[in-house]
Amino acid sequence: MKLENISLDLIKPYWRNPRDHENTIAPLMKSIKRYGFKVPIVVDIDHVIICGHARYKAMRQLGEPTIPCIVVDMEPEKAQEFRIADNSIPSQSTWNAEK
């Protein structure tokens, strides 16, 4: 695993990404403007997104030339499993309203 700033023009969205991020792009852009870009996306060695499609879209709309990426060499089956886990595990969390 290594961290690289990669040109957004070289990044390839995963063609079978089932998530619709349209409602998250504007809030992500606002967050990036306020706090900076703090969470790299994850791409494979061919620069195909494994995790981070919404952050990628937000950075494109902000006109940024590059994006911080964690580049991993992962078998396609493992990458697919990781995509599912990365998207589904957080949805199992609940909020503690008292905190």
C-alpha cells in the first residue's frame, strides 16, 4: 500500500459501482472546502476506484487537478469484497442521540 497524489484524469470509476452519490456531492464539497481533503480514496494499481467514488466526484467538481489515493495491489475478487464491506459495514452502526 502506498499513498500517491494522482491526476483525476487518470482515475477510473469502477464501472459497476451501484451507489448513487448525487445527494452527497454538495455536502462533501462543502466539507472539503472547510476542512481540506482528509480521507484518501482507494484505487487499484490500474487506478480504478475501489473506495471513494463520492470523494472523487466532489474533487472533480471542485476542479482539483489531483487526489490523494491509497494504491493497493489486490486481486479483483478481494477488491470486490472490500468494496462491499467498505460500503455496508458503516450502515450497521447506530447513533447515540445522547452523545
